[in-house]
Amino acid sequence: MQPEIPEETAPDSIVWMYSENIPAVFIDTKSGSAEQIHADKNVKEAGEISVLEVDGSISLRMPLAYIKSRGNTSFTSFEKSLIRLN
């Protein structure tokens, strides 16, 4: 997997994070953004989940019927949004 960095992104604003010997989980939305999901907890968007293993192989890649935010008070009262995957 190659990182997708928009052309308008300033190089000095990119933060590269490294870890060793653990798989990484990637969740992609169909639109490529979580903006709509975070803006309205009733929005559902299709997506895909992938697991990248330590050796670089992909051990899981499967479609998600939808990704959506959840919560009542927690959705509007806190900066974080809870995400539900189906």
C-alpha cells in the first residue's frame, strides 16, 4: 500500500509514525473521507477494511456494508466520534 497524499499538502505538515512487529488496520470510506460520517451520525457510507501484516502482506481485505458514527451525548458533547463498522 502506498500513502495517498493530496498535492496541496505541505510536506512539513506530514507526520510519519512508525511501529515494529505489529499489523496495521486501514479503514477506507468510499468517498475517501470521514467528513460526512463525523458531521451526521445518521450518515452511512460503504467502505473497506484491510490488515497489513508485519511482512507487508495483506491478510484481510473485505468490504464493509457501511461505516457510521454512533452515540448520543458523546456524539455532540465531545471532540471524538465513535465509529461503527458493519
